[in-house]
Amino acid sequence: MTTLTQTNFDTLKLFRRGKVRDVYELGDKLLIVASDRISAFDVVMPNPIPYKGEVLTRISKFWFDQTRSICPNHYLTMTTAEYPAECKPFLEDLEGRSMLVQKTEPLPVECIVRGYITGSGWTEYQRSKSVCGISLPDGLRESDKLPEPIFTPSTKAEVGHDENISFEKVVSMLGKKLADALRDHSIAIYKHAAAYAEKKGIIIADTKFEFGLRDGNLILIDEALTPDSSRFWPQDKYEPGKGQPSFDKQFLRDYLLSIKWNKTPPAPELPEEIIERTSEKYRDALRLLTGETIGR
């Protein structure tokens, strides 16, 4: 088993290096490579999580295939034999953890859909009985399912934390037609995925989407409904009124909170047990959703 912390494809043009993904430019296409890096509280940890990049790539491909009829997406292929010739020297590193996608003009909005009241939404609800300006019923408990999923967008911050914004702000940024389309597509994709995942024993509590424009058309981009961009809860352990166990990196966040790390760099070295359990949770999500197993 090998992990990939950072790519160094010196003959390819690096387009962007994110917290987890390294993106290379190939004309009108992009090559997205999911590393095994993991971030928490917007800080990248010093230890990679085995198989994480492969899990993220496989789950995203699964959802891109599942939701294409709801909204077009940027996915082209993750079959490395179909990659352009300039990628050939790097196929060993690209296998299983990369995808070739269409290049789009990304929109400056994180499209967050919440189906359950948790995280920062729960904190805000306790103060104001609302989330991002959306009024919610009285008497909700932590982790309760909402009457209907809500769209709570945020800005996309290059550095630091994203900032929650109102839907009206999205309208002022992008116009009503495009803002409506972002909201409606985000909620429709979430509802479809949540209904599917529930049959597989996973509750998708919330998720984050990104969209771009290509030839004037709205396209789902980046990743889709992964343990990095969503909260996944095991259905058989769901118990509202408290925080939930999860298949995502909340396990890592809980560990970091338990050791009272101050959430500023440098991040602490992670114990082997935390690395292994986090990897296991990611692989469990892949297995339950898609039936695929890796690293067993």
C-alpha cells in the first residue's frame, strides 16, 4: 500500500493545488488528482490517510453517473488508458485516484444543502431558530431531520474560512435565474442521493456542491457527495438529540478537539490508530454506497 501526499508531475501544467486535490491543465480539460491529504478546521494534517484519494474519486464518479440526468457534470473518464499522451509517464500515480474532466468557468458560490440540523447550523439555530436567514420550527433537537432540505450557500474562500451568505446575496452576485438554478439543482441532487443512500444504510445529513458554466450551461463540478464534502451518518446508529457517529472526517475532528489543539498550523502528528480508523471509515462509505472494496 502506498499513499500519495503531493503530486509532482513536472511536465504537466499545474492549474491549482487545493487542500486535497492537485489539478493540472490539459487544454480545454483538467486532470484532477485526489491525494491522501486530509484537512480539518481548514488545516492540512501532516499524515496522509491511506486509500482516501481513491475513495473520494470512486465515490464522486459514482454520484456523477447517478445524477447526470438531474444536472450535467464535468466528468469525462477515470480510465487512465484514455488520458492524453502527456499523462503517460505518471499513470502509476494516477491510477484509481484521478479523473479527466471538462474545464468550466467556476461560480464563486459553495452550494450547501442541509437535510438535518447539525454542525454550524445547529449552533446558529440555538441562537436564532434559523439557519442562514431561513426560519426553522421551534423545538428541533441536535441532528433532527428538517421538514425539507434547505439551501444555505457560502462564499468560496481561497484562504481561511468560507462565509455563509443569504440566497438574496447569491441573486445579487449571479442574477435570479442562475441563483434559482443553483438552488434547485442542489436540492434535487441532494434529495436523489439522500434517498439512495438511505437504502444503503447511510444518512446524508448535509453536503456541499460546486458548479461552473460551460458554453452558458450549468455544470456540476469538483467532487460530489463524498465524505469530505458531506456528513455521512450510519442509519442504524442514528439517535437525534446529540451528535452522531459518522463515516466522514468528523471522527478526526473529534480527536483533534479531544486533545485541545488550537486549530492553527502546524497541525499535530496523528496517532496510527486515528489514521487507520479514519481510513476505515472512508472505505466503509465507499463499500456501502457502491459495493466496491479497496484495501481489504
